[in-house]
Amino acid sequence: MKKLRSQNWFGKKGKDGFIYRAWMKNQGIPDDEFQGKPVIGICNTWSELTPCNAHFRELAESVKRGILEAGGFPLEFPVMSLGETLIKPTAMLYRNLMSMDTEESIRANPLDGVVLLCGCDKTTPATVMGAASVGLPTIVVSGGPMLTGKFKGKNVATSDVWRWSEANRKGELSDVEFRLAEGCMARSKGHCAVMGTASTMACMVESLGLCLPENAAIPAADSRRKVIAQLSGRRIVDMVREDLTIDKILTRAAFENAIMLNAAIGGSTNFVVHLLAIAGRIGVDLTLDDFDKLGSHIPLLANLQPSGDYFMEDFYYAGGLPVVIKELDKELHSDALTVNGQSISENCKASECYNAEIIATREKPFQEASGIAVVYGNLCQNGAIIKPSAATAELMVHKGKALVFENIEDYHARINDPNLEADPTDVLVLKNVGLKGYPGMPEVGNMAVPKKLLSQGVTDMVRISDGRMSGTAYGTVFLHVSPESAAGGNLALVENGDMIEVDVPNRSLNLIVSDEVLAERRKNWQPADLGYNRGYVEMYIREVEEAHLGGDLKFLKGNSGSEVTRDSH
Ligand code: FES
């Protein structure tokens, strides 16, 4: 076995070694723990402010048990945590900050390997980005989805929030019932129970080979969640002995597999910015076009909300992601290595589908083509994305008048106005909700349709913005427009009544306004002053890259390895 990195601390003689060990011993740690055992960091995103991750102390205990059984020495540490539901203005604003915390915490400490405990949306990409920039052996343990909610005898989960909210706006669901639904939906520990962003991220790490098989879908409340945590604890110790570092897992082939599998499960559009950011850290050259090229022809094999009928709990009982991987074996790079030392294909040889209504076969998919489509045009020279499986088929080719909202406040102020001039064929345009413009690119791209039209029975319209969409949402929504409006993209120049033409089969999104008129409008355009002139947010606005590159901070791209060259003792 290669010399353990942790021995640069605990194996030292003299005053330095004394100091490194002595202060650890105040936790009641016996001397033999420091005698050359792999030291495993458990990077815990536990927080009561991140309800989806609030059970992680318990999960960490299972990981520790596994590490000890395998002869390692576990040390749990906290990093910043991002709770999607509570954080304002939006959790995405802090993804990169959390990744910095993770990266620096791992590198600065005497660790040989790391277990990432993550669940709620951003906690997965942020910790993986940070770990990728260090490069130690790394394994992910996801927190698992909530149990399926039950409301008025029906199965429910996060996607129903949008339906209930519309029903409440239309007066079809009373305020009392709306309130009652809260506890019925969130009835157990875990993250959102649909194929929203958290589940998509859990499937992403399983597709990349960064966790043990089945990790993505085991419900948080299922005792097998603790079992996989314990097994992961055992495995990371061997990964250190084998020097199975994260760069050996995160290859170009692994990223391509993740894109194809995300298409097959109907994963969230947020997958795009997170996978691009992770690729940027590990040095794999991935572009927005790869998502369309590799994913858009992949059939939909999972019937899961928000685009389908079932929930993550059902997905697990039906066989989970390994069944989908097995079905897609011909498309995937089947020899891609995973953390258990086996290939992605070997891992699911024995997997079986137990419910054909939830996981389809390659021959009889739920939809012939799924995945994310990338469109270009004068409204989005660097691209925009849409998830056709969550959209209305008739609106995939459409021409309509722009109904423009200058920012989210303008949208809120006017959307319920009974006098708002709006037609079902209009295209809703929301500006200034991008990475720089909001800042942090909130999940508001699936803006609700005008109340006036909703009461006429209109449930979907073409919507365009530089924002993101919750993975639990749906609709004909063009997202991640790049360049964003706050960076001077043409989106900033759209005016009410301009004609917009969308053509998803031909991958185009255009504003039918001449270049001359746009140039004239540009002369009068100025970015809004958001008033952020200090601290992290000022730095974020200055340094953040556009959405088509993953929205990382420029100076965080790449990695710095695990070596620490200076030593103050
Ligand atoms: Fe945490 Fe949905 S709010 S996963």
C-alpha cells in the first residue's frame, strides 16, 4: 500500500506528531488508531436547516461502523449545507461556495479517503465538485428519498405542490386543505420523493460510478439505507488501500454514461449545470452539445414523476437504477469503472425488473426519445435547454408574441392581474433570473401561466428564461438561456409583442427581430445595478461562468491535488 497521506500528520515524530495526535486524543481516541490506519473523512452535510439531510448524523454512524470494521479510522466533519427549501435568495448561489468549503476541508486535513454524505439538491454536486478538485479516493452515500406522501387517499410528492398551488389559486382546493397537504407530503425523513433534482443527482453519482449499486433510490426511512452506508464505509477503506482515486472513476466514459442514463430516467434539467461543473473540476472536456448528442435519442425507461406516474420509493422496489443500466447496456460504456472495483455493467448483471409499469424495457420504452434538447438561435447564441418529456408535444413547434417580464418582481406584480393582456399562444419571457442577474439562477423558469388564462383552462404555454426549473416541475419551458440577459444576451432586448419562433425538432429558438433593430435597442440597454458591492455575492457575480459552462466560478475550474506544501508547526 502507498504511504498514507494521513501519516504526514499522525506518523510524525517530535513536537509536530505530538501536537497532531495529542489534540485528537482529547476525544478519547486510543493510540493504535494512529498506527498507519487509513483515515477516512466523513464529509457530512447534516443540518436542521437542510430538512432533506436532517437524518445524516444517524447515517454517519453507519458509515463509521463500516470504516471501523474494515480497519480504518473515521473522522466526521461538517461542511456548509444547502437546504433547497429555506435558503434565500436561492441555494444555487452557494453551490460553488459549498464546493470550496468541501475542497479546502478535505485537502487541509489528515485524510486518506472521503465519504460524501449528501442528499438535498445542491449538496451532491457541491461536495462532488470539491472532492474532485482534491482527488482522494471518494465514495458517495446519498441520504435517500422520502417515503411517498399520502393525501386524501392518493400518493403524492413534491410535484403535487405545483398542482395544489394552481388548484388553490383557482379556488378548487381550500386554504385549510392546502395546509393539511404539507404534512401529508413530507411524512418521513429524506429528500424529494420524485425524480426531481435530488433524485437526479443521486442517480447521477450512481451512473458516474461514484457510489455502490442501488444507492440512488433506497428510501431514507428504509433500513437498507443504513446498510448501504455501512457497506460504503467498509469499501472506502479498501479504496484507499487500492489507491482508487476519484479521477479513475470520473472519466469521459463515466460522464457519457451519466448523460445517457439521465435521459433514460427523465432526470432534472438541473443535471446539466451540475454535470458540466463537475467535469470542469476533473478536467473532462464536456460541452452542452454532448447532452443533446448523447442523450436526446435515448428512450425513456422510467415512469416517474414529474413526467410520469410513480415515485422514488416505487422505483427502488421495481429494481432501481441498476435495472435501467442493464437495459441500456448496449448504449453505455459498459466497462466504466465504479467505486466497488467492478464495471458499471458487472454491477447490474443480476438485476431484475419487478414492475414493468415503472421500468420499461429497451424494446418497449415509455417514450422513444427522452433526454434534454439543446436549442440555439439569436435568443440564445450559446444555447438553451428544454426537457421535451416534461413539455407539451403541440408546443414543440410554435410561434407567438412575447409577453415580457423584466424580472421576477415584475412577473409577480402582474401575473395575476385580470387585465393583463395575454393570449394562450403568447410566449412568456422572464429576464434577469440568470447566474449573474438574480444572482444565482433560481428555479423560476417554470413560471405559472397568467391567472386569467388559467381560469380559461390553459395549463401550459411556451416559457423562456435564463433561470432554472425545479426538477419536480414540468411544462414547455426553455431554460438556461445563454448568454443571460444580465450579461447582455439578446434576451435582454426582447420587447412585448416581438414574435418568437421555437422549433425543438430543428433545435432553434429565435426572436423575429432584425439585427439592426436589436443593435439599436442595445444602445439603450444597461445591466441593472443589484447593489451587491461586497462579500461572496459580489465575487460570485464577477466570477461566475455562464450556464452553458456549468456556472462554476472561473478560478475554481480544475483541481489542485491533495498535497499541502507548507507546514506551520
Ligand atoms: Fe431537498 Fe427537494 S427540497 S430535495
